[in-house]
Amino acid sequence: MSEPKKPPPTGDLSGRKFSYRGATYDVLRFNPNRNAKTVYYSPFKQVSATLPILGANVCLEARATKRAQGLVYVLTTDDKDEFFGIWCFAEDVIYHE
């Protein structure tokens, strides 16, 4: 017997928003399995990443910090120069040498 589905969160959804070049986007949040093999990058690797955003295609410069289960965690800054971290699909990340 399956568990009933949980209702969507009704609280503060600001963690799902990203401001870039004057526009605010709704982002999709992904998480790899906690037991997945993880590769950490030290120092962080410079990348170009397409963020998982609803209804838009935002590609920007970022720093890759780790990779796990087909996802890459990248750090970038928003319009307020605050750090923003998000898991992106590995195929949407281009590594710079």
C-alpha cells in the first residue's frame, strides 16, 4: 500500500527563487541519493551551467563544487551578489580548463 501524497509546501518559497539580470525565476530543486558516490572538486572548477528553471533558459558562469548521481552542485551569485547554490543536470554543465 502506498503512502498518500504530501500537499505542496505553503510556507516561504523564497528558496525556490533566483534573481538574475533583473528577472526573478522559479527554480527546480534536485537532490542526489545520500548514499550516491560523490566527487568533490577542490579547488572548485569554473563552469558554464544552465540552471534548472521553469519556463526559461538561464546559462551563467559558476563554480562546480561536487558531482553525484548525474547532478553537479554549482555556486553562483544573484543580482544582490549573494551566493546561490543549486544542483544542475550534469549534461547542462560545461567545464572550463
